Amino acid sequence: MALNRAHKPTPERQRRSRLAQLGSSASLLRGTLSLRKVKCGKEGCRCAAGKPHLSLYLSQSQGGKPRQLYIPKELETRVRQAVEHYQELQRLLEELSQAEWRQLQELKAKGQQE
């Protein structure tokens, strides 16, 4: 016997609502952001004096192979937000899966007691 949405606990309903919201309207981007210190090699540049440039890269594995993409400063906020949305979506899915697992265990236990 499955529970209908009205009978689901409030935290689960909130997770499902946020999941639907993220899935339908948010930009989603799987990957890891890393900040790198880079020397450009130009004479007289501050990086030649030991103050390297900071560059942001997005890394991910695609088909088992690593790939990375330089993220220009003007896209940093957009990319950071998309990565955060993806991570939140993953977290919500895992929480909902765990809740379903617990419900199945409870239903199974009740069925064995009857």
C-alpha cells in the first residue's frame, strides 16, 4: 500500500517540491570547481614576481575520461549557481530515496507481523 502525497510527512513534501522546482527551472551543471594558480609567462607580469593569476576551472568525468573547462570571471556566478543546484538536486534525490527505503522496511515489517 503506497502513501499518497497528502499523507507524506511534511519534510518529504518539501523535498519533493524543491526537487520539482530545481528540475523545471534551474540551470544544472555536474562537476567540481577548482581554483588554480597560473603563470602566464609574460615578462613584467605580476605572476613572474611570484603572484600567480587565479583561474577557475570546471572539471568532470565524461564517459570515464576527465575533462575540464576554463570559466571566465564573467561566467563564474552562473556556473557556481548551476553546480550548487545540481548538488542540491543530488542531495534531495538521495534523501527521498532513503525515506522510501525506510517506508519499504516499515511496510515489510508490518506485513510480516500480520
